[in-house]
Amino acid sequence: MDMKNLNKTQKLAISGAVMAIYIVVMYFTQSFAFGQYQVRIATAIYGCAYLFPFLVVPLGLSNLLANMIMGGLGVFDIVGGGLVGLLTAGCCALLGKRRLSSWFVAVPITLIPALGVSLWLSAIIGVPYWTLAVSLLVGQAIAGLVGALLVKALKRVWKEN
């Protein structure tokens, strides 16, 4: 399949599939995705926007839906998670547009969710911001590395440079 010349129907179908994958991965990893060290492997999927920028909005919506279904921390966590997802996927898409090394997707996947989510999560659960941010950075660093490896693998499959 020529991934550079997709029509709207193909983009919609791929977007739906990616959203489903994100939700399923979150469901099966929620036991360690919501703990002290939140290892949210599903956020590695944000890296796909590096190759497929049309996935920015679906990935943001995926995070919003995952927080709505599994999060349980209220509207700030739901909406905030959606915005963090949009921003993270958007940064990954920008890195791809600029043709920077795909290893760089690890940076927004690690930093944006950890530092962004800590803003409202620290207020909701009463943990100091930097204590929570450091804890989330540990987990997100794993997701960032997995995201970079995912993009590398996808680049080989679709022979993107």
C-alpha cells in the first residue's frame, strides 16, 4: 500500500484501527499504566504520527477515550489527557515533517505526557508537582524508547527515509 497517497477513506480506516490498537493496549497494560511509575506503553503509538501526520487528532482522541473509560480521575484528566495526546502526536508529526531522526520521537513521548499530566494530576491527588513529574518521567522514558523503536520498524516496512 502506498502510504503517501492515501485517500480519505483509507486515512479514516487507518485512524480507526490505530485508535482501537491504542485503547486495547491501554486496556491490557492498565495494571502498570496508572501506578506510581506510569508505564503507558500505549503512548509509544504517538510516534506513528511521525510517519502519518493524519494520526495526530485520532491519537489525541484515543488518549481522551482511554482516560474516560479507564482513568477515573475526572474531567481535567480526560480533557487534559486529550490535549497532551494532541500535543505529543503533533510534535512527533513535526519531527517527521522536518525529517529529523526518528529517535527524536522519544523526546516528546517522554517529556510532554510526564510534565503535562503532572500539572493537574499533582493537584488532584495531592502529590508535589516535581515528585510526580520525576515519577512519570521514569515510566514515560520507557514509552519514549518503545515509540522510537516502533517508528524505526515502521520506516523499514514502508521504506520511508
